[in-house]
Amino acid sequence: MRQGEIWVANQLAGILEEGEDGYTFTYSDKYLKSKNPLPVSLTLPLQTESYKSETLFPFFDGLIPEGWLLDVAHQNWKLNPRDRMGLLLKTCRDCIGNISVIEI
């Protein structure tokens, strides 16, 4: 099982997990109880229950580089361009915007 911490505006918002049955995203209780927590995306509104999907959630998939940036990631880190979770964990530590993904 691979996991990544999802950070929003420098606060740990939740954990994204890849398992045999697909993907799970869960907001942390501490984040949900913090002052003015922001949702990771409009498609993942704040809630205590985990989100589950057979494929990588479109929001997270959209953070992965494309085009020549994907080529750079593939060449420098020898990442499989079809390994979406691997790409997310390796290339999205410092995304544009307020989201960061840190491999656990």
C-alpha cells in the first residue's frame, strides 16, 4: 500500500492511500476541527467519512505533470508514465497552488 500526505496551505489535510481495491482519501480529524479548513477540491468537500474510488481521484490525477514535464520526470526518476500514484508521490511535493503531496 502506498500513501501520501495531502497538505493544504501548509496544513496536513488528509491521507491518500492506494490499495488493492483502489484509492481512499480521508481528511484528518485535526484538520476538520481546525479554524476555517479548506477542502482539497470542490469534488472532495470536507467530511469525516473516507472517499473511495477504483481509479485515482480526478483532482489528484490533474496535479500530475503532462507533456514535456512528464517526459522529464520519466527520464530523471525512471517513473512509469502509467503509474499515476507513483508520479503523484514523486512530482507533486511542490505543486502550483496551495496543495502539496508528500510520500509516506
